[in-house]
Amino acid sequence: MRIGILGGGQLGRMMSLSASAMGYETLSLDPAERAPAAQVAPSIVANFDDVEAAKELAARTDVITYEFENIDTTMIEAIREKCPQGMDVLKATQHRLLEKQMIESAGLRVAPYVPIRSVRDVLEAQASLGLPFVIKTCRFGYDGKGQTVIRTKEDVQSFNEQFREEEYVAEAWLPFEKEISVIVTRGVHETTTFPISENVHQDNILHLSIVPARVSEDIAEDARHLALQLADQIGLIGTLAVELFVMKDGSLYVNELAPRPHNSGHYTIDACETSQFEQHIRSVTGMSLGRTTLHTPVVMVNLLGEHMPKLNPQSLPSNVKLHLYGKDEAKPGRKMGHLNVLAPSVDEALQTIEQLAIWKETVL
């Protein structure tokens, strides 16, 4: 069986490596000739709106998956018959408003929200949600891009003066205590979740994923139950990252979804019996799912472009696993790789990260 991967970034690369270990061939599609996935397996060099290239990918593979959700709708139609994950979940997660409606239809809570299509809607959002609130573009938002925090009436006026004709959604500001993630994979016969990760962001980009998450057993079980409920309700095939806000009273709100392996699940490569990438490949090829047992506490820490000058692989301790993505240019804010720090406790892993002194500011 040959697996097609729409997208050739780091997630596609890690999917290819896992698939290869199981004996599968992969073929990715990406505009960059030296994309991370193209360095480890054959690729088709084409833009993400090239329908003919998508048809070629479908003709040359037995099954297709994707490493990101912002795929042109015409491309989606070209791969529909070869994609066991289906298109409904993909289309919903491309659009924040549709995503929220899908989550609510599964019986889960999201932050109160108001659709924004005009200046008048912004004023209505202020009246309905109160200050502060967040305005997000409905499409193409990630790592904090396409988001504006509205704290004052002056911010409302400023946003309206620069209003562009596109779809937005305004969300109430939730005073959450932590953000956690559940990586859930649903196959033909069973559904599994990985241990809950606690996520720490810097400048709206994921910095640390701490596992086990520093939450109560009740909260961890509630999060796992919500992810399983959502996966079943939407008919998931493949992997889904469910990001959740943990409130002071222990209640949970779904923040965002990603219908694929996720940055907050990278710790699984070294710390779990089965990685999220192997599990995803198992699901889309119809295999039984692997066990998700956590073997050791772990903290995943991202390496961005600005961190690379301070990275010295030869000086890394034996409990630190290095994963670089093969990207040529180390731009600020660009994800170049990650470290998985394994330790007897998360506190010891966090101490190791601090001692490495690669990051200017580490929020522990």
C-alpha cells in the first residue's frame, strides 16, 4: 500500500518516517522541492490549488491523508475517494464558526461567541460578550495569527476602522487556568487517547507540552471522555487534537481542533509505546490501533528559528531526544524542531530545559 500525504511539512515528514518503519511507501505533495517530507520520501512538487497534481497523487496512491487542514476545496474533491478520513470534519475545522457548531452539536462546550460579518456585528459582540473579547478570522488562523484581542472601546473603534470584508468570529474571554490537549485516534474497530498534555504558550506559539499534565485525575478523565465523545459523534477516522481550556472550577471548554497529528502530541514519539504518527497511519490504513501507554514523564519543548544559534546537539544530555525537521532557513517564530526531555518527573524535565539555556524566557 502506498500512502499519499497532502502537505510536506514536518508532520508529513514524521508520518512518512512512521509509515516507512511499518513497510508502507509514501508520496507527498508540496510546493517546496526540499520540503521536510520530500527529504525522506518521494514527492510531487505542486501548489496546494493544483487540482491536476491532486489527481496525480490520488492515481499514484492507495489511500490519502493530510498534514494540515487549510486545503483548497477543489483539492479536497480531487482526493475524496481516496481519503478514509472523510471531508466533513476537514471542512468544519477549516472554518472557526463551522468548527464551533460541530463541537456544540456533539454536546461539548465552547466559549460564548458571535459571528462577525460587519462593523455592526462587532458592536453587537461587545454588547453581548462584554470586554475583553477576542476576534478571530474564520479561516487561515494558527499560532495566534488572525487574532485580535479587544480590551477597550477604543480597540473596538480601531478594529472597525480597519475592518476588512471577511468572516470573523468574536469569542468571550475565558479566564482559564490551563490549556490542555487530548490526542484522540479513531480507527475502524476502536478509539484511543494519549495521555493528557498541559500546554504552555509564548507569543501565541506552543512552547512546552508537559506530560502528565498537572491537573487532577478527575479533570484528566473528563478531558479524555470529551475527546472520545467528540470522535464518536463526528465519525472520526484518523487523529484529532482537541485543545481544551481548564477553568478554575475544573470545567472544560473546547478551544480548537486539528484533524491530524499535532505539535502537542510530539512527546509521544519517545515517551509512549505508540507515537501519534504511527497511530495515525494505523488508523487510515485500517490496522488495529497501538497501545498508548506512557513510559516516562516528558516535556516537549519547541525549537524556533531564534533558538537555533544556541542549540548544540553535542552538549545535549542523554535524556534529551532531538528532532529537527530539515528546514533550510531558521526564521524567527518558525518551528525548526523540538526536544523531548525524558525524566523521572516533569519537574526534573523542566529543570533540564532551564539548564540548557536555549530559550530567553521559559515559563515553567
